[in-house]
Amino acid sequence: MTEVTIRLTPAQLRERLARFEVQAIDPAERRRAAVAVAVTEAGFGADFDGMPHHAHWSDATALLLTRRAAGLSSHAGQWAMPGGRIDDGETPEQAALRELVEEVGLALAADAVFGRLDDYATRSGYVITPVVVWAGPARELTPNAAEVASIHRIPASELMRADAPLLNQVKGAEHPVLRMPVGERWIAAPTAAFIYQFREWCLLQRPTRVAHFDQPVFAWK
């Protein structure tokens, strides 16, 4: 099967995010966090089962994802985007850029921030703000071993699969659980929610909300 190549330019992404009407969530008693939806290049591939490896560097559009370190006290081993708690006095944008440095060694200037997607309230008590940043090639990435087990470049073409998203009901959830298939695996919300909304608006320009989708039971704590 021939892989469809998607190349999203900085101008296209900036313009689309400028038109996006962000839905924020009042954190109330919840803690605030931010993640970096880092748009990069596919490079040599995503580096896991079911995904192609490229002999030469690919400049096709991709998203930067990580697997959380096994030793973390919460959500160990799960798929994630670089991110974490927003410190006192920080904006979500500042927190997302800081976490990129801390987790994967990627330092970006403030003008790399292109916009936001919708907030997502997690079962574990956070309101997460996804901040979309243009990361460029990001050829030199170094995982922080205390937080990150591995770094992966998920090509935008993989987000366009016909079986995405995966929706199912679980006991105790009012709304369907959202997952996104990637290679031979799948990624769960909240990360999957950000990926799906990025696909729907930034790639397909379809207004789609995701905050109502639930998470798998294992992510409720």
C-alpha cells in the first residue's frame, strides 16, 4: 500500500488556527496543565510496530508523541504529548514550551506557538490546554529518562485512517471513549482527543469538538 504524504505548511497551520474558535473550560477546583501539540517532520519514521521506516529523512508532516516512563507514579507507559502542570504565573503557552525542553530537549522560541485547541477535562482532575507549536524538523531530540521512555513521530497520513477514531462505551461513562489507531496499536484520550481534533480542523478544516469524549477506565486515576 502506498502511503499518502501530507505536508502542512506553517502558513496554512497558522491561518487555520487563527480561525479556530477555542472552547476553554473553567478549571474550578481542577489543576491546570498544558501539552505541546508539536508539528514536526516524519523523519526516519515513527519507530514502532506497524509503521514504516524511511531510509531517507521525510519532511512529511507529523506530530511528536512520547511514551511515558515506566517508573512514573501516574499514567506510566501511556502515550502522551510533552506537557505537565502549569506553574504559578505561567501561561499554557509558556508551560508547553518549557515541557518540550524538559521532556525531549527541544527549545523553541515564543513565535513557534501558533494557537490552541479545545481544553479537555480529565478524570484524574486536570484541565489540559493543548498548545499547537511549529517544531520544524526537530532532528535532535533527547528523551528525559525520568519522564520519557521513547519519542515517536506520528505521520499526519496515519491520522487519516478510515478506522479512526475508535469509539466505544464503557460502564460508568456517559459518552463514548475515544481512541485513535496508530500502527498496530491505539492511543487513548486525552492524547487521542487532541490528535483527533488536530486532524479534523488543522488537516481537514472540519469543526469538531472533542471535550465530551471519555477516557478508558485505566486512565481515570
